[in-house]
Amino acid sequence: MPGNSNLHDSSRNKQDEFYTNLQLIEDELKHYRNHFKGKRVLCNCDDPYESNFFKYFAMNFNALGLKSLTATCYSSSPIAQLELGLFEDNSRENQKESRGKQPYKIVITEVKDENGDGRIDLADVELLIRNRGNVLTKLAGNGDFRSEECASLLDECDIVVTNPPFSLFREYITLLTTHNKQFLIIGNLNAVTYKEVLPLIMRNKMWLGYKSGHFWFKVPECYEEKATDFKIDETGQKWRRMGNICWFTNLDIEKRHEKMLLWKKYSPEAYPAYDNYNAIDVSKTADIPCDYFGIMGVPITFMVQYNPDQFEILGDTRFHDGEDTSNDINIINGKIKFRRILVRRRPEKGRKE
């Protein structure tokens, strides 16, 4: 599938520096505005100099009614676009060298019209950081989100919003749930089958957000050029496209309560049963039958439209019946099908099982 080769690179080579487009952030965050009033937001995988997550919350600090905004980054981050020139020596090379050795954190508790031009924008944020020495500080460690130092910052926040490293997504989700945090993060749709993720979705502790699909991300200059899912824009910035990108959250949204419209009728010919499990195979989410209430194996894209009031998730074709097994059950006529999510319709009002 287009865009997935970059995800594989992330897993194999730990090339995890994929920087999110501001438009992608704005398109998703507009649905959550009511969740942020009076809250402390943490972006703990975000170079404050480069992160569009930091930029979004800094620009909308007052509009969202935030209590505070904190951003931290890992010390090995190679990005050096430097939209905020926060060092006395503003040369690009000197900033890159300085930042490569020491990670920073930025903590903002207010954003005012620092330059007196009658509006509040990033220029005011830069002046705020320059004029108040306690806003920008060095971290004692390397800025790894798993470190004790960063875990303490996690405990102090209310909501985490970021794009965590794809290769560490399992560890990142485990950290968030262990610390019982609200979150809105970017990941790959395939993560719904992870043993650290699927049980959370089954228990309604986590679900998908609004936007999903194939999206472009900025990458460092050092990343190699590729024949597909790669481009260089007019400024020389490298981009890679990632496939099956989606948002994961535990913030309640209207979308997860929208009922999926079903219209196809069940027949044994159209919906073959698995050889080794009592369930039928549904090859497309749009083809879920409207008159079948048994167990179905549906594509993972089903998760984009999943409504917990309409469907019950029972597991997937490897994790099911309370067990995690390596034996696939999605076999038809001796051939293994694509991995499926096992679901069952919830009884409709007035309908007896």
C-alpha cells in the first residue's frame, strides 16, 4: 500500500523523525476545543523550535483557555529549521551544534501581546521566551519520554498531544495508560492490532479520532531519497508520505457515536465462513451486512467508523477468546486472508437475540 514503506523504515532503521504538517494538526484539533479549557498540555516528543504541535498550542493558547503548555524533545533530534531563534548566537550551525548536545523544555503559562502590535502570534511567543529566563530551560537528561525526568512532567500535565516515534508506539501507549493520562496522538492504523492497543479499544479506553489516510511529513535532511512516497519541495525540505495514518485518543468525540449505515444483505455465498473459526469474512467495511448478528471478521479500517454502541469488538484473528495466539483463524479454503478485527453487532432496540 502506498506510503507504508516509510513506516517499515521507521521500524527497521529507527528513522522516527517525522514532523507533522500544521494543517493536519489543525484539521484534527478543531474537533476537541472544548476539552482544553483550563488544562495543562504536554507535547513530550516535540522539539520546541520545530514542532507544529507546539506552534499550534502557542498560537491558540488564549483561544483554547490553556492553563499551561510544555514541550520537550529528545537530544538526538537532527531537525534544524529553527523557526524560533532563541539563542544569543543565531547562526544556523551554532544553533544546530548547541541543540544536538542538550535537550530543552519550554513551559508557557501565559501568552500576551509582548511586542504591542495589537495581536498575539509566534513573534510574541519568541519575545516571551527571550524576556523570561524561566520559560526555556535545559533538561538534565536526554529528553527521552521514558526517562524519570520526562515522566515527572507527564504526571504534571492533563492532556498529551504529539506525534510519538512510530517504532516506540507500543511503549508510548503503555506509558500514557500507566500514568492514566488523556491523550491525542498520531499513529499508524496497523497499531490497532498491537496487544498493547487492541485490549484498550475493546474496553473503550481508547479509540480513533477524525482524520485518517495517507499524509506527508517533514523529515531531516540526512534521510535518504526514495523512489516512492518521497519529495523535495521548492525550499529544499524533504518530505515522506506515511500510509494509514490516524489519530488515537481517549477524549470523547461525536464521531465515535455516529451510527454506521448498513444496507447489504447476508448470504453464505457473499460472506464465506472461516475454516477454523465460527465467523464470517467481510472483505470491506462498507459491506458489513445489516441482517447478520453473528461474529464477523472485518478489515482494520473498520476502526475508523467503529461505534461502541453499535458493535462489540471481540479481538482480532490472532488475539481472541481471551488469548493471544500466533495461529491465524482467518483461513478460507485453506488460504490465509488479511488480518481481521472480530466484531459482533449489538442487539438493536426491540430485537431479541
